[in-house]
Amino acid sequence: MLKGYAGKFLDVDLSSQAIKETRFSDEILRDYLGGRGLATKILWDRLGPKWETVDPLGPENILLLLTGPLTGYYPGGRTCVSGKSPQSNGVVGSTLSGEFGVELRCAGYDGIIVTGESEKPVYLFLKDSDVELRDAGEVWGKDGKQTVSMLTKECRGLLNTRYKKYGEWKEPAMLYVGPAGENKVRTAVVGSKWAHAAGYGGYGAVMGSKKLKAVVAKGTGPLPEVADVRRVKRLIDTVCNGIYEGELWRRWGTGAGGYNFGNKSSSEPIRNWQEEWHDEKSYGVDKFENRLWMKPYWGDFGCPTTCLKLAVVKSGQFKGAISDNPDYEMQAYLGPNLGIFSPEENVFLSSLIDDLGLCGIQTGNVMGFAAELYQNGILTKDDFEGLEPKWGDAEAFATLAEKIAYREGMGNTLAEGTYRAALAIGKRKNIDLLPYAIQAKGISIGAHGIRSGQDFPDIISYACSVQCGDHTSLASLPLDGGGEVMGIFSDSGVFCSFNGFGVSRRIRFDFYKAVTGENLTRKEWAFNRGLRILQLQRIMLLLGGPDLKWNPKIHDDNPPRFYEPLPNGPYKGKTADRAAVEEYKNRYYRAVGWDRNGIPTAKILKKLGLREVEKALERISYD
Amino acid sequence: MPAKNEPIWIARDLAKCSGCRKCEIACSLFHEKCIWPDASRVRVFMLVPGLEFPHLCAQCEDYPCVESCPTKALSVSKKTGAVLVDNKTCIACGQCIGACPGRVPHMHPREKRIIICDLCNGNPQCVKVCQEGSWNVLKTVKRGDEPYRLYARKPDETTRDLAAKIYGEAGGEYLC
């Protein structure tokens, strides 16, 4: 057996309440690792033949909570959440930090496969191999913070009662959904530890559709045995020492971004991307740091960076709001994108978004979209049932976020996410609203613009990504550089890619060898194993359905706004050049083995040993 | 730094804890030769997110755990001042847990014996990693005649104190 794996997965069917264990062959684990890669394989094997008809929010969908062989070993452990995405109708490997993956592996499991749909709200509680579904009636409807308090108390109580002689039990780790997930809002997250979220993909809605409120895990064993523990220990030191040399991420996390990406790289969403530059010193990181940060470092299991900062508003109108830095994405989307440039208001909105179980990126994007329609008079006060979403009005956006989480009035339409909302409102008003929708294939774009050319995404990064608007899974060339296939490695080994800064790129493969005992080179990953996962993700994305399908000729593109010139700032007038986008896209298609229409060729599928997938090519069709 | 072969104490600045749990990793790698959070002698509790803190032996000046042991499995190291467990004599009765004002000792998850911080024979690995990363929550100091017993506190009590300090008035509602 491959080292570094617990070797078992929990297979939980909520319809029949049956819980069993599943194993995967070494061959599958070698090819697909874990996390995003293995999720893609499991989904293809179980749902592939009927993919187009599977409703992401129906009982047929599968919710995957997976670790990888490097979880807990490579500094900065994460957990990967996946399934058929209610945003893209493809597969997204959505990872979040925290101790859940470590607890799960210490309990003897590499992951949890959740199928079916429960009749009543439940949560899954496991202590090592004692696994049970428990009633979640009391905690259903509760927000993130309340859920964490109630279930920590209940489960720690169970441990203290059942295993009295052990001493004091630490809290188990937990993944959960808030009200937004329960209400199947497509911008809902699977959350952890109040402020952590697997956002991209919308898996909170999938978990909610299954009436699974939370998964609580306590593992008392060691992490799975590795091939060479002394080498692993040395590699941990190497990564950590490299990280300690760096200053930026440790000191500010991404929390300096709210000012910097606007001011320096001119790539921050401002008022729904009408602008990308600002010089609002009120939003400088020093204001967050000096007024709000109660902890200079906040992080998760094994992390040397601890890029989070604990922000607490202690006085004034928004007293009691708690969040992380907020990190850059939250600073941008729940700040300048809504015309807000006050740290306290930003922490207030971030705290609320976390409590509701919403994704700050997707929800901040759809609220910006709605606010621009209000600005232009396309939507009126009446459309919002009396609410006026004016730029900069934090309380109005707080109310709108609540309407989205509870699917009230206009919130019910916006709860479908930016793309679907644009189609629905456009139909109602008989106007094309896609120019206002800053998204790619159903997933709103991360807060890093491409027009100035100064930020890290390339001009095709969102257009060609198999995870669409996901700024952590960007298409770029060369394939073995820093692009999407390499991102699949960290999402499949399941560790934090942020702990790769300041560290040689080969270290992650050295880690893989020390943990599993198997050789793996960057080239082998980029041009074989990782590329195979990319093809499967691409095919499932293009199969799509049931409500939406993507045609690469139309949808492998940037949002129209990215072809409008930047209106101000040092890069005023700059825009994405359409000819350059087409040229880069064609080069990218060739490099990954897709034809001129963006469809994987039979040749590349054959080369990667995906011959059985070839037949699915016939099912890719456009209306 | 205290001189070699001199009793030490691990000073602790709990409110600064980042929750990175590198102390648990270092402790279990040192004592168990693998990463094993639940077998770590120092354990990071997070009963409320944001209020993480390391829970470890405070080496009370009167050592109530040593007093309570019916098989005399516990003793005090003359060199470091740490509580040492004789694994062969320990019967995993748990008397020491009840005797500890902070309920710090806990059972080894796989073996029938108690786990208590042994100060790594004078060079605590948890302190080393905490200092390397400049979190500086833990620091090795010379053991003096101080009220160390005050630091033997139950996890729920410490959480309550940190909630008041970090979250202020709002802190109370998150306690569980």
C-alpha cells in the first residue's frame, strides 16, 4: 500500500443512513492523489455517464470532503470540498484551511463521500471509527458562530461523557453550512472556524440540499505513516525556514491588498469593476492593523505563515464584528467593489457574510452587479422591495446579503449567482445584462483584474480555467510553470499553496516522495497525471447541465467589461486586447491538447490513458 | 537562557497564540517519532475560534499530581523540575488528572499511561519551534520561586479569560 494514506474513505448515504468504508486502489491514488484529483475521478466514475442530467442540488449529486497524502505533512493543512458544482455545473476542487483534514486522517480516513439526501437535518459525528449521524434539528437555521458553539459543546460533551478517563478532550474539528447553504443559495460556502470557507463551486448549497448541517471529526491516532519520517521532518524545516525569511505574507497576510491592489497594480474590483484603481488611504493596511487586529498572527495546523490576522471591532456602530484580516478577496469584494473604503465596515460585512455562510467573493460580486443595475436605473427601489443598494452603504448591503441568504424578494434571484441572475433579470427586463456580469462560466471572478497587466492572472487565465473565475486555479503557459495543472497538485496533495512562496518548486515533489515513497517529477505531473485530471475536469465542465451548458467558442472568454478601457489611474486606457486573448487562447488549447473549438482531442485522451472518456466527446453539444 | 542543568519553566503568553500547532507537531515528533496531535504533551485548545492557546504542565510548586499518584509513577526531575512519568509503573488510573488544578495530564491515546510534559530534558521542542517562527508564545526561563500553580488552569477557564481580553463584551456569547 502507498504510504501517507490512512487507506480508507467513509461512504455515507444520507437517504438510507447507511455508513460504510470504501478503498481505492494504489493505482488510482497514484494517478489522482487525493482532493481535487480524486474528486474528479470519483465523480467521473460514479456520475460520468449521466453527468448532464445530474442536478447539483439534487440527491444524485455527491458531496466530497477529501484530504490528500500531504495533508498535515506539508506545512499548512487543508481539506478539499467537491462535487458537481451548482455554479459551473462542472467540478471544482474547493479547499479550505483548518484542522478538519488532520482530524479526519488521525481518525483513520482520507476522506468522506456523501451521497443521497436526508429527510431531516442531520450532522455526521465521528470519533476514530465510531461514526454516527445525529439529529441537527436544533442547530438547523443557526449562523456560523452559533453552529460552532453549539456543536463544539455537544460533541465535546459526548467525548467527555463517553471517554471519562481520558482527561480533557480538545474540541473536534468541524465543517458546516450556515443559513445560505441550508437555503441552497448558489453562493454558499462550506465553512470552518468562523472565518474559513470553501467558496468556489458553491458546495454549501450542495451540503444544504442534502440536509447535512455539519461534519464533526475527532481523530486520536497519529497521521498516516510516511515512507521516510526523518526526511519529512527535514523538509518541514526547509519549507518553514524559507517562509520565515519572507516578510510580506507573515506580517500582513493578503490584508495589505485592499489598498495595494487598487493603488499599485490597479487591478481591484471597484463598484462592480467599473474602476480598478483607487488611492483611498482610509483603506490602508495600517488602519486595519492599528485599529482592528487583535492577533498579529492567526493560522491553522502546521502553518509557518499564519497569514490571518484576527480583526475585532471593539467600539462604535459595528462593535462585535469579528473576522480574519479580512483577507484581500474579502477586503476587495466587501469593500471597494461595493464602494466601501472603511476597515470597520469591511470587517462588519465579512463577519456577517461568514455568519450567513455566504461566499464573500461570489456574494460581493453579485451585490456589486445588483448595485450597478440600481445605479443605472435598470433595477429600482421597488425591485429591491424598498431597499436602496447605494455604493458605500454598508448597512444596505448587509440587508441585501441577508435577503440573499434567506432567498427573500430580489435576494432569491441574486441567490442564483451573478450569471444566472443576469439571465433571469435580463429576461424580466428584456435587456442583455451579461455586460454587467463579471464572471466566467457561472463563477464570479476573483478580485484580481487583468486589464492593467500588473497583477498575476494572465489574459486567458479565467477564460480557459476549468474552475472558471477561480483566482486560485488560473490557466497559463508554460504548463509546468505556475498555472492550473500545478495548482491541481496542491489541491490534490491538499495543502496550502501559500506555503510555496519562498520555497523551491521541487520541494513539493520531494515531499510527495518522502511521504508516499513514490517518485514523481514536475514534468510527469505537468504533462501526464495533472494534465489527465485537467482533461476530466474540462470534459465534465463542457458536458454541464442540466440548467446551463458552455460553448467554448462563446464562453471561453473574459467578461465584456475586461475589454473596456480602465477609466482612471496610472494604467488609464489599458484593456485586454481581444486579438492577444485569441492568440494566447489558441496557444493554450494546443499546449493542453484541445482542438480549435476548445474540445479535448481523442489523441490527448488516448495518450493520457483516458480512452473510455473519448465516447463522452460525442455528448458535448451546443444549442 | 537558563544555564544547562538548572530547573526551568516554560513562560507562556497565551493571548499571542496563532493556533499554528507547531508545538504539537514538534512535541509528538520528538516523543512519538511521528506527527500525532493527540499524543502531544502540549495541546492547543480552540474551544472558541480565535482563542487558541497551548495547554501544558505548569509545574506547580507543590506538585499535586505527584502527591496523588497511588503507584508513585510520577516524580520530579531534579535537573529540570519537570514531572516525569514512569511508564512501567503508571496504571492509567487518572488520579493525577483530578489532582491537577488545570486538568492538564491526559491519557496516551493508544497505551495505558498518562502523558505529562517532561520539558524534553531541559530543551523543550515546543518552545524551540514557537521561537523559530517568532510567535514567542512560549519561552524557557529559569525556574524561580514564583506562583506557577496559577497557570494550571482548565481549558474552559483559560478560554473565558481570553474571550474577555480579545473579544471584550461580545466574548461571553461564544463560550460553550
